[in-house]
Amino acid sequence: MTPQDPLSIRLVTEISRLEGVEPFELPPLEDCVDTESLDSLFGRPDAPFHEGEVKFRYAGYDVTVKYTGEFDIA
């Protein structure tokens, strides 16, 4: 996983690491958030937002994605 990977890929990869499973073993992220929008609106240098965040629940975790592309998993 690299910082250049799409935000959705980095997020699923991190949760799979926390769970000790392969990413494909998790439910599809698309079931709870529009991944295309997530990838295009957050964490890119040309992103249209300069503040804000999105919150959702995925694979039993509360996820907060900040406009910078950083995310918190609780």
C-alpha cells in the first residue's frame, strides 16, 4: 500500500490488517459508501474541499475520512 493508492484501497487494506484477514475477505466497501466519490473528493491535491469529513460504518468499525484523505478507524 502506498500513499498514491486510492483512498478506498488504503482504507480496506488498513481494516483488513486490523482484522487479520485478506482485503477480499471483507464485505464490499461499496455497500456502505460510494467509493468513486470517496476517492475523487477526499485526499487528492486537487480535491474540491478544504475542510469537512465523511463518517460511515464499515465491517464493524466507525470510519471518519477527513478532507485531507486521512482516516480514523474506531
